Amino acid sequence: MRVMTKWDKWNVVLAAVRRPLGNFTAWLWNLLLVYVLYSVCRLTFMWVNWDSYAATMTFGHAVDLLWAGLRFDTSAILYTNALVMLLLMLPLHVKERRGYYRVVRWIFVVVNSLCLYSNLIDCVYFQFTGKRTTISVLREFSHEGAGNMARIFGEQFLANWYLVLLAAVLTWALWKLFRAPRTPRTSALLPYYVVNVLLIVGMAPLFVFGMRGGATHATRPITISNANQYVDFPAETGIVLNTPFSVIRTFNKRPFVSVQYMGSDEAERLFSPVHRAVPEAPFRNMNVVVFILESFGKQHFGFYNDTLRGGTYEGFTPFLDSLCRNCAYTFEYSYSNGRKSIEGMPSVLSGLPNYVEPLFLTPASLNKMSGLARELGSHKGYTTAFFHGAENGSMGFQAFANATGFQRYYGRTEYNRDPNYRGDDDFDGTWAIWDEEFLQYFCDEMSRMSTPFMTAVFTATSHTPFALPDRYKGKFPEGRHRIQRCVAYSDHAMRQFFRKASRQPWFSNTLFVITADHVSGQVDPVHQTTLGHYSVPIILYAPGHPELHGYDRDRVVEQTDIMPTVLSYLNYDKPYVAFGNDMLTTPPDSTFALHWVPEFDGYEYVEGNYLLQFDGTRTTAVYRYRTDPMLRENLLHVLPADSIALPERRMKAVIQQYMQRMNDDQLTVE
């Protein structure tokens, strides 16, 4: 008998390990095969559409785009292959395996072939749309007859025969290279079952993380808008994304339905989002700093609620209250355009509201967009930067900031690199760096920037789970909702910021805008109405301009008015698109607020003395919101029809313009 050598013993050990892991190695092989074929499609996409990229593409940037695409490929591949991968990992008895894996192979080939075909089709279709195919495009084609679709596809197959040939090669590769797990020996069945059950349990959360695009609590599931984070201009999102991902992520999103309430000329006359100012004075090279305060609804302020509480309400924002009373300009009737953080950024920084669906989550997020950063950075030479103390890329903020022209992004990563701060010792454990430390960092970074600059910061501490730094526990009033102590803390952080900023040379030549992304923690009945759920502050403060001081009780304003107001105050002279008005010069009877209300699946429009609720077809309720803040008395059948006819027409004009421009990618002035 031959004596076993050291190598023989080692091979026995390897075999003992390899047999229970046979399912996993086959699973991994097939998964990597799909990754490779997705990458082949992406390289083909770049080759077919090279004319769109050749002028600006460098080798390094191309590598970055290809690498970024793997994140979106991971999500698409795990979504579409979840069933196949589960079937491959299931431990089976020896006798059941041959027929079983034949079925799994067919599922694997059919599912992934369809996904690869969609990527190849977009190599051509992208040239007509400038973006990857989404569910809305498929809905459009659903109205075409079968004969017409057959003719279109037939013509394209002939014209793009090389892609058809490649599609056949990719399907062949899927079939030929598919690997089924090897059958373990009978003696190895126990470890085989145990190991594979443990692997299924252990890999389940990894699958979920891969589908979502991240593993942290602060990371929202990635959408097509996240591609903007990696690109220099919108067309490059076609390289980063893949078609299966784009379809999956827009599957349950309602499309922007173009409406035709009136002729285009009348809609333009009633409301035009294109601003073509001709200022009478030279441009003011003022710095612009925008604060978007997490969940800072008006309910938490003393200033806005003194009358409501009989003049005795102190609120939770003593610093911001003092700003409003002594040196800022603010409004009694000011509203948000949405009720989520991802709806606040487009409204505040780009003048783009969110009707029906959040802009971030729709195919329109890949449209060409402008904003304060692009207008001032591209046309006036401003340094522009966006700040958010959470993990870089979280909430989709970095993607949107990049898409709208911000030159720099400062998140938790950049904060941790600054030796003057304590890095993750200042992390709140859930979302972001504590507001006090991050706002101090924000001030320091602006002092390093060349002027003029345009910056925006999104705070984070006044968010669930409503935690505070240990040193401040018990130091701020609790209120009737847990958020209110965090609001008080963030107000304190704002006080510390302005104390430091007031000593900087750029301070006196800066226009500060302070608002909230949305409301939260509404406990007063007047703030729990549908209108109260949009009641946020909009505060303008320019320390070197004492004329910007007052409390406007007449105008109705909203977040989309911020961009036109800032640019008008600076005497900006270039045309741009924004769905708002200049809050300072527009006559009160021409100001309005319009938002989508999910409770009744319709719009709420505020103009003059009336609030209209509109279901997309007809007005369903009318209230005198100034004298009836609880919205108790519906005047729809009491008021003369002509008293609300003009407001209703203006509202329809705004909706019509918005839907058409979203669908037609007309959010900029060429």
C-alpha cells in the first residue's frame, strides 16, 4: 500500500472543503459571468455612442465611469438573478440534481439574455433619447400596434446587424459557460447540507445590500439619479447606468403625464418658468449661503407662533427668532414644495418642484438641470460647494449637487480628513456629523474659498432617532415632540456658526437664505392641516444690507421662489428656468404656492386669500386659509365661480408647463 504523502493529505483536505462548497463556487462563477457580459455591453455602448463622448472623455475618466457602473450592475444583476442564485444554492439529494439544474440553466439563460438584449437595444435607442430606457418608455411603446412594432424592430435589426450578432454570442456564452454544482459524495452529504444552509442565511443580507446599493442605515436605495454623482454631464449617465436597473427602479413610479388644460400661448401668458431679467443695476458680487435645516417646520419657532399662542410662545429657536425680529426678511405665508428631504433640494436650489413623484426618483432626474450653483458658477465665476455631514452619496444629495453644477462636495469623508476636527468622534452614530461641529467646519471651509462663492449646507441632527451629543443631554427644552429638543440644539448650532462667521472677512458681503427641507413633529392643530404640513420658514439675511428686513404678511411664497429671488437680488442678467417668483418684487396678488398632497392624491394651490384643492381635473375644495387656518369651511359651492376662475387657470398653467418640460427635457435655457 502506498503511503500518503504530505501533498496527498493536503488534497484530501481540499476535497473535503471543496465538496460542501460546490454550490457556492458554481453560484460565484455564474454571477461573475453575468458581470463580465454586462461589462461587454457597457463597452459596446461606449463604442456605438463614442461621438457623444469623444470630445471630453479621457482614459482615467472612462475607467471611473466603468467602475461606477459596477454599483448599478450589482443591483440589477442581483434583482434579476435572485431566483437563479437561490436555486443554485439549495442543497439537493443526488438523484434530483440533473433535471433540476437543466431547468435552472434555462431560467439563467433566458432572464440574463433579455437583460443583455435590453442593454444592446439601448446602444442605439440612446441616440434618440439621450438617456437609458425606463419604464415610461416601455409604456409609450405599449400603445404601438404589433405590426408597427415588428416593422420598427425589423428595420433596426437589419441596420444594426452587428449588435444582433453580438446578442447571439452573449446568449451562447450564457448557455455554454453556465456551471452547475458538482454532485458531492454520499459521505459528504451532512457537511454539504449544513454549509449550504449557512451560506444561504449568511448571503441573504448581502443580497439585500447589493440591491439597495449600500449597507448603512443612512443610505437610501440607489435610483437612476445616483448616476449623476459620477458624471461630468448628463449624457454620461448612459455609461454608468444599465437598462435593467433603469427599468426596475422606475417600475412603480407614476410618469409625468403631459396635460393640456389650455393652449401653450395662454399657459406662457399666465405663468412662464423662463426668467429673462434685464436688471437696471450692475451685478452684485455677493456670496450666497443657503441653509436647508432638517425638519425645521414653522411650528417650532416662537416668532411665527406668537399670535397663535397669545403672545406667550417661546418656541425652540431663540437664535433664529431673534434674527427674524431684528435683522432679516421673512414671510408669514411660506411653504415647502414637498414633504421629503429629497424633494427639498430641487425646490430650494433649482426652483424645481415635486409634483406627483419626487424628481429624484423619476427618469426626469437625468434631464439637464440648472440651479443657483450652475448659474453663478458658470456665468459669474463663483466658487460653488455643497455640504452635508452624512456619508458621501447618502440620500442622493451628492448626485443632485453634481447634476446641478456644484463644483465641490463636502461630506463625512472630507470632514474626517480635516485634522482640526475629531472625525468620526463627532458622528451621531446613525446619520451624520453633529450639526454644531459640521457647521463650524462649514464656516472654516468657506473662509478658505475664493470669493464670491455660492454654498449650501443640509443639516442632519433634527432627524430620527432625535439624539443629542452627551454633553447637551438635559440642556435643551423637551417640548411635546422629541424633535423639538433637537431643533433647539440645531438652533444653538446656528448661533455658534453665525458667531464665528461674523468675524470672517466675507460675512458682510453675503446673502444668507435659511429654510427647511420639510416639516416634522407637527402637534398643534393648525400645523396638522394639509397646508400646515408644508409650512416652513424662508428667511433672507444680508448683514451688509439693512434694507432687507421685515415681516411680509401679504405675499404667498414657496421654496421654488428662492432661486429667482436670489438671482434677482444679485441683478443676474442671464435667462434660466425656475418654477417660482422673486419674493421681493412680485406683486402680492401674483405670488402663489403649489404642492402635491398625497392624502387626497391631488394638488393644493394657495394664491391671494384662497386655497384651492385640485384633483388634476377639477377643483374639489376652496378655503379662506388666512381667516380659516383649520380649513373647516369648504366654500366651493358658496363662492361665485368667477372668484376662483383666474387662480385655477394659473394653477393649471403651472402644472401644464411643469409636466411638459419634465417630459421634454426642457429645464434649461439653451
